[in-house]
Amino acid sequence: MNVRYKDNNYAKNNYTPFHSSSLAEKTFLKHAEENPLDLILQTTWRLLRVYPDGLRQDSSNLDPVISWNFGIQMAALNYQTDDDMVALCYGKFRDNGCCGYILKPDYLINAQKTKFNPWDCPSNFDEPLILKITIISGQFLPRSHAESKDIPDPYVKVSIHGLSYDQHTEKTQFIENNGFNPIWDETFEFRIRYPQMALIYFTVLDYDPMSDDDRLAYFSAPVTMIQQ
């Protein structure tokens, strides 16, 4: 049953685990900024959902990573828009056999004890990770559009999405007119304080100096799934 969102004390006295609440994007951010622990505590015993703001007339999406950082179980997206936010959602739930259910980190589950705050938290809740990624090459990259006759000028963007401390992006040089077998051979290093909360997102783009770069391919996954 869906009910109006209230503070945790009210919810504990009046709601049960069968009661869920849906928050508009701006409402969620307001509560997350004003009382983050209260919001997280509610996700330890009942379901919360965040959905895109009604002003998104273009069907753009909110960043679901922010919701997940606060333990929100359901981040609704406009799936008709195949953007980076949807790609991150695919990556988030790639773990656990893509069944749609994943376990939260202990510091989110036991928030009453840890007092975890995604905006300002110490570094001793998780085991920091130094991740080195080498982008070697690509093969048979598609053109940006089926009707396009332009040969891609591809480059790879690698980004970490998670807590604000870990957000970081690197990108290779673009290879001019080579979608067949571009070779980059570039290495990047990421220092990740909260790997259990982090996603890695690979995007192959077609460089265009005159307009937005077109996305040719992408892949996203939890950092904890990466094997050496």
C-alpha cells in the first residue's frame, strides 16, 4: 500500500513494512539534504520509491545513483529514453545474476548503528580500492546512425558513479576515421573509497567537433564484479 512520506518516527508508529512511499525527485532531494539519516533509516524496514520530476517533459531521467546512495529500493526511470541513466540502471542490477535483487552494503543496512551519511561519511566503512583500467582497442564499431556515411572518430570514456568522493571520469584520445580496429592502449587509475556503492561505466563515443558526440556502445557494471 502506498502512503504519504513522513519522518521515521511517525512512520514507525503509523506504518508497517507493507506501506511504501513514492517521492518526486525534488521532494526526495529535499529530504536527503535536510535529514539524510531519517531517510536512510526508513529504507531499512520499508520500501521507498523515487520518480522523475513532472517537469521532465522531454522524458529525461533523474540520476538513480543518488537514490541508491540513500538506500532507495526503487528508482523509476523513463525507459523510452535510452540515456546514460538507464545504462547505469542496467549495470547496477547486473550483479546477482541479473535477477533484479541485490544486497545493500552493511553500513546502509545497519544505518541506525553506523549513522551513514552519503554527503559526509568517513572512509572506514568500506575497503578502499585502487583500480587500474587499460583501454586497449576496439573492433567493428558501428556508425552513429544507420543512414550515416561518416566513419566514426571513436574514443572511450570511463567513469565511476557512486558516492561524490568517487565520481571521476577519464577518456582516451579519439582515433580519426577508424571504426574498424581503433587502438588506444591508454591506462587510467581510479581511487575508490566506497567500491560497494560504485559503478563503472564504459562508453564508446564518436567525436564530433560541431555537435554532441554520439554514443556507439556502452557497458556498465558494479565495481565489485570486476575480476583481475
